[in-house]
Amino acid sequence: MPIGTAIAVTTTVIATQAAIDAEKAHKAACISTIANYHNPKPSVEEMRGYSECVNYLYPVPNSARSNHIVAGIYIAIILAFVVITCIHHKRTEVPQKDWVYSSIIGLLLTVVLSVAAVIFLYITSLLLS
């Protein structure tokens, strides 16, 4: 193994271990913060620290899962558009140039509407939380 590769691998291993240790230390600090939080009149900084620890230790369930679902729906819409366009093109006698232009416009419209739907869902989730 060349010396440069060995140094790079060693550095990566050390950085990964440091990240794991930092994660463990942060988790331990948050557990301690939550266990010792009994101040009747906490400062804003103490409340923020407590809330960050609660969000870190107990993340909102399904948030990543819902993002995957939205991405899956988005991909399914685009694939459905491509399949329907191909089927329609095989059944009709449309000149190639017109078919390409209409497909591009339809795909762009699908993307714009999908992005608008994702933005709407994001704003709705912000308003409901």
C-alpha cells in the first residue's frame, strides 16, 4: 500500500473514531442535562439547551420516513408520466418533433406541480406543528 493511501486511511479511521466519541459525549451530556433539569425559573439559554437535548435524544418519529415517501411519490409521478407518454406515442401518429416538445413541456409541468405540492405539504406541516 502506498504511503499516501495508508496515511489517508489512518486519518479517516481516526476522524471516524473522533466523531463516534463526540457523538457519545454529546449523548451523555444530553442525558445529564435532562436528568438534572429542575430549575423553577430557567434562563432562555437553559431552556434552549434542554429543548435541543430532548430533540436530540427523542427525535420526531417518521420525519425521515415521510421524506422518503414524498420522494417515492415524486419519482412514481415522473415514471408514470414517462410510461403514459410512451404508450400514447405508440398509439398515435404524431411527428417526432411535436412529440418531443410536448413531452418536455409535460414533464416540466409535472415537476413544477410536484414541487408546488411538496412546498404546500411543508408549509402545512409547519403550520400544524
